[in-house]
Amino acid sequence: MNLTASLTSAEDTATAARCLGARLGAGDTILLTGDVGAGKTHFARALIQSLLAQPEDVPSPTFTLVQTYDAANGTEIWHADLYRLTGPSEIEELGLIDALSNAICLIEWPDRLASLRPANALDITLCATDEDDHRLLTAQWSDPRWTTRLTDWTL
């Protein structure tokens, strides 16, 4: 299944992320794909901030590889940027595989997961357009639980 939306501003992107965040729980994985500057981290940051009990800075995990947060409901949130990784063994060393089953995981550059890619993940691709701050968002999934959860996802 898939869903496509045109996001006409950075705020539209953040709003879509916050609306998706309200539908997530432990064991949910969002795979964020797009070129550098497409808005993956902006999307992840807005989603994470919407789930926190207290506002806090949500930096890009480009250099730390993984940042973790505690959602207001007690669920752990993992934000990973796999761009600098060279193989699946490095992903296992991060502890990300265990987090996939009991945390909310947002993973940028998911192509690095290779065979470790979770089958039940929601794939979100962000593409910049010719207009400033405009993005095309495409969500794809095969797990039927996403169909129910995304029925009224406001984009």
C-alpha cells in the first residue's frame, strides 16, 4: 500500500510528522529515505519532539549514529542515522536490532540495514521539489496494521 502527499512548507512536514507520531507505539519502525537535505531529520525531529513529556533539543544523529529519548508514555525512542555505516555488523553493535522490537525507531539511510531491514516497517521517502521547502512525501507499507493506523493520517 502507499500514500503520497505534497508538503508545501517546513511546517507542513513537521505537522505530518506530529500526526504520525500520535499513531506510534513500541515496536514501530519508520524508515526515512531521501537525498541529503530532503527533510528526513526535520521530519524525525518534529515526530520525536511531539512524543516527549518535556521539550528538549533533538540533534541529528549523524555523528553519534544513534540518539535515544523517553516518550511521555515511557516508550523508548531511537533515532538512528546509518549514513556512515559500512555493514550490518556495525548495526548490530549499536544495539539497534533489539530496539526494533521494543522501541519506536526512526532510521535515516535505511538502505544500510540490508538484510536486517524489518518487514513490518513503514517506509517514508521525502523528495525535494523545484520549489523551496516543498517536499513530496511517499509512505509505503506491506504490514496491514499500517493500513488501519494511516487511514486518517492528515497530510
